Amino acid sequence: MSKEIVALILLAVAGFLIGGVYSTWKTVKWLAIVLGAAAALAVGGAVVWLT
């Protein structure tokens, strides 16, 4: 796989996780925080992968 495809997959996963944060924020805040941290790691991984 090329570098760009892996980065796009990581960004897609981050978007999915951010959607999970949005949907769980009002009910289960601790899970939303965990999902937000995972989304931040996915975005960070995509940036590092591209550099």
C-alpha cells in the first residue's frame, strides 16, 4: 500500500471515532473522552505516516 492510502484510512478511522464522540457525549462522557483520544491518535498517526 502506498503512504497516501494508509493515511487516508487513518483519517477515515479518526472521522468515524469523532462521530462516536459526538453521539456518546450526552450519555457516556468517559467513553466519549476515550474515543476522542483514539481519534487524536489516529490523526497524529496519519500526520506522522505522511512525513
